[in-house]
Amino acid sequence: MYLSEAKSGEVVTIKRFLGGRRFVEKMNAMGLYEGSKIRIIRHAPFKGPVLIEEMESSVRIMIGLGMAQKIEIEKECH
């Protein structure tokens, strides 16, 4: 499953980044790493960006749809 497919309110873990080295570096610079837990705040309409919250730092980050399609996630089991 990819970040672009997650629903608002879900808590997920970043499994891996599917982009190249520069993409991974950009995600890391924003505080996102493999294993990071994030909460989906909302999806903007018309294929817009995804607003997420990194759970450890409570930092909110807007991720473009193209980038969100390159972030593989897994849902938290409750």
C-alpha cells in the first residue's frame, strides 16, 4: 500500500521509499524515515497533496501526490 492510498485518520508506518537517493535524502530532510509512524490528516481534493503528521515529533508535512505514490506504507495493527 502507498501513502497516496491511505485514508484520513489512519496511522501507518513508512515501510520504504521507492525513489532514488535524492528522493530518500529529501524525505529524510523533512524528518521522514523508514520505520517512521505517521498519521494521515487529509487528502487535498483533485489529486492534491496529502497532509501528514509525523507521530514522534508532531510535525505536519504536506507531501505532493507524486511523492506520496513513492512511499510504501503499512497500516498499524490494533
